[in-house]
Amino acid sequence: MNTLIWVLVGLLAYSLVALLLRQYGLLPSSVRLQGPLATIHTKRGRDFIDWVATPKRFWRAWTNFGLGITLVIMVGMFLFLFVQGIFILLNPPAPSVANQPQNFLVIPGVNDFLPLSVAPEIVFGLLVGLVVHEGGHGILCRVEDIEIESMGLVLFTLLPLGAFVEPDEESQRNADRGGKSRMFAAGVTNNFAVTIVAFALLFGPVIASISVAPGMAISGAYDGSPAATADISQGDRITAVAGMPVNNETTLDAALYSTSDQRVEVELNGGESAADREKRTVSVERSLIVAGTVAGNPAGLSVGDDDSAASQNDDPIRVTQVNGTAVHTQRGFSEAVGDGRFATITTSRGTVTIPVGAYLTRVSADGPLGSTGAPTDGGAIVTAIGDERVTSSASLSRVMGDTQPGETVPVELYHDGAFKTYDVTLGENPRDNGGFLGVNLFPGTSGLLLTDFGVQSYPAGTYVSLLGGDGGPDALGLSGAVADSPLSAVYVALILPLASLVLGIPNFPGFTDSVANFYAVSGPFGFLGSGVFLLANVCFWMAWINLQLGLFNCIPGYPLDGGRILRTSVEAVVSRLPVSEPYTVVRTITTGIGVTMLLSLLLLVFGPTVLN
């Protein structure tokens, strides 16, 4: 039974219990129930709101500014949802993790992109967002002389879903349209203000206090791999192998390749501030396994996604011989292959002869290699560059590291059963300024992810760089863009929890305890120690949640703030037109737009599942 079914069963049970409590009069008068929704009403706090609303000129100026921003975003949200709805209706996307209904709920652990490990920070950010949103409505009610009937919280079962300020209906009707519009825009304005403040802290002194610890961060080890057998697991950090320092995946591969010894000594969690971290050395007995495969690889092997009985075997695929020579390491594999373009490999699933090289999953049509007429449909294998034999993606990277932009090199490809050489004028690699082919590689050899070690790296530096910090030379980041444009902060806030879909890296979980070993603390907030990680999590999720609340409430549909502002705006326009029944015109326009938004939201949430 999937998570969504469990959620629905829980909601039904809660609703039945709540109905019984209400029927027997066991609920206080301040609590009102409607299905899984509960509202808690109170009259307390109105004097405090009156006091906060005292500088009326300031609050009017603030919300006039916010109203202008809200109107612009309302138009943008209408166009976005309308276009998305039409697109889904005409071309329904296939159901995926991204468009599952539960992933539209802001519930950690239920939403696949909101980890349970940072639930306290997410709930805190949500509470802050609700308080400032409804507090803004309450303050502007008093600024515009609208009486407050009650205030309170909206709960979805036991989870805070929203807060509310309930204006007196007669007092609200008597207020002018401008005052009501400012009151409706106040909540959204405050949410965006909290987003800006939280981002200013995060992208400024907070991220400046977090750096990447030395070594290669480990997100996990492949089942049955030599590293897993040696108890190397998530949260460990490799700092040296066989006496050679390790800083990233490239230096780890180089250290492993530098020795032919089957047993290597691996130093974990060393480096700066070692006194605060566990430092240990483990021995790893290397053996060559197939940790992953690409569909259609020349060996015909499959790991992970295939439903065949062989691929479901718990034991990893082990490579034992190459061309009749016993092998235990990737270096031994390359030496056994030699200069030959083909090799006969013996695995725990049989023996097969394959072309040996770096497997290309994609060749950019307008890139340096693609522009020479090389095949761009994927599946080609690079077997040599110039006089250098290429046996894997790692060896291709090593060879390319010695090239320069503008240099012309012969690239030998195997494709559709034939070899062909292309003279390629290299571009510039944006990451290290070296030579660039314009291709995507499958890690390993000939579509097989071969490893004699078996760990997966964690992109600690990339996350720091995406948040505007110094993630080191190997990080994929937007730090320059973040510094140059505030809109980049919005971009980062939207993509990091969805990084697996957008950037091809794991979704950002925050600076949780499980990854704290990958980071070091210094700079402006260094005195907080590990408390900097909590502060970073609070800032990030508070900004993310408040941004979502603000954008959602800008949708021009009742009962959202955007729908209420739409009504006052349409009333203002229609009142100036020579129409005999202005109320009917206003209702027709607002209802039409509201229904369009509702249908668009339903298509966005349920369309991929229902229409396929």
C-alpha cells in the first residue's frame, strides 16, 4: 500500500473521530471542525494588533508597495497555471515522482522532496509563514478601521495548515476598495519579506561560515562492494588511500589506479579539526564488480532496473578475468585489455567479448565532437584520443585533462560495429578550462560501471556553491549568478529540494546530522560551532516555505488572497463602465477566472495520473 493510501485512511479515521466528538459535545466552542480541517478561534491578541498597527502611514506605504508586486505575480501565476493546464490537457506527461499527488503536500516524509530529517525546521518555517501572513491581514484590518471578529489557526488533522484573521463582515463591506486590497495583499507581502530576510542571512554570513571539509564525502557504498564489506558507509569521508591524499572522486580514482595491490589502506574522517571527528584507517580488499549498467550496453548485462531473475540476484556481478588473466582492480583490467580494442571478460554471469572504451550517452549536435559528423544518438564508445588508449570514462577524463581548448585531436569512436576517427577541435571545459568534447559519459567502461572500491560521492561542495558559498574547484555552482541577481535566490530555492530532477544530483536535505561530517565551520558565525548548520537549515526552509506560501496565495482564485484582490480590482474597473448590472459582470469575470485556476490546479496535480 503506497503512502497516499495510508494518508487517505488516516484522514478518514480522523474525520470519524472528530465527528463523534462534535456530536457528543466534547469539543470546546472555540474549535470548529469540517472534515479533516479544524479551526481554533480566539479573540485574544486584538489589543496587541491595535498597538502594532499604530504607524498607519508606514503600513499603508508598505502594503501599497506589496500590492503592486502582488498584482504582477497574480498575472504571472494565472498565465503559468493556464498554460500548464493546456499543455497537460493536450500532451499529458507520464506519471513520475515529480507529479505524484502527495508531492504537492507540504508534509515532510509524505512529500518525497521534503525529508523527515528536517521536519522541525520545515514546520517552524511554516508556522512563521502563517503567523506573518495572517498577522499582516490583522494589522491592515486595524489600519483600515476594519474590526476583527476572531483570529486563530487552521489545522489539517494535527498539522498546522494555516492561520486566519476573521474580519467583521459589515465592517469589511464598509471599507473602501483600496483599503481592502491592501489588507488582502499584506499577508503575501510579509511572506516575501521573510523570504528576502532569510535569504539575505543564508547567502551572506551563514553560508560564509560553512566550508567543505577535506576529503571525499561518501553518500553510500554499493551493496556487496569492497567498500561496503569494509564498513565504509554514508557519512564517512575518505582523506587518503594507499598514502595518497584524496580530495574528490577524481583523486580517489587516481589513488586507486596508482597501485596494483589488491589490499589498500584507507584513511577516513581525517584532516582539519580531526580532534572533533573520528579518524580511523581500514583495509579494503579490492575486487572488480559491476555496480551499474546502461541499457543496451555491449555486454548485455543489467543491474538494478531489469526485472529478470539474474538482475534481481542480491550478489553483485563480479568480473574475474579479462582475456584469460585474473583481475581484481580497474588498473588490472586496463593492463589486461592492453592496446586491443576488444576484450573477452569473464563475469559471474558468463563470458562475453566487448569493445572497450568510454561509453557516450549523448553527443551534443553543435558541440566539438558532434559538429564533426560523429553520431549524436548515443551508444558510441570512445576507444582512443590521439595515441592515448581510452578504456573507461576515468581514463578519458585523464587524457582530456592534458589537452587545451582549440587543440585538434583525433578521436576514435566505435559505433554500429565499426571504428571511425574524427578530427575534433576541442572547446573549453567550463569546469577546469581544459579541452572539451561536448559529450555526456556513462561512468565506467563500455556502459558498465566497473569499480574495485564501490563508493558513491556526496556533492557537498556543489550544495555550498549553489547557496553562494565557496564549494571548491570541483563544485557545480551558481555562486556568481547568485551574487549578481536576486532572482537567482528564487531559482535556487525552487530547485534544490528537486535537485535530482533538475541537476542530476541528490535532493538537498539541508545540513543535517548525517552529512555534518562533510562540512567545516568558520567565518562570521564560527563561534556557533555546529549550531551554524541548524541556523542554515532554518534560513533555507523558512525562505523556501514562505516563498511557496506567497506564490500560492497570489493565484487569482477564491478564497486565496489573489482571488480576493482580483474581485476588488474587477469591481474598481467595472464601476467605471456603463453597465446596467455591474455585480453580475464582476461575478462572471471572477468566477470564470477562479474556475479556470481550479481546473488548472487539478490538472497539474492529477492530470499526469488520470490522463495516462
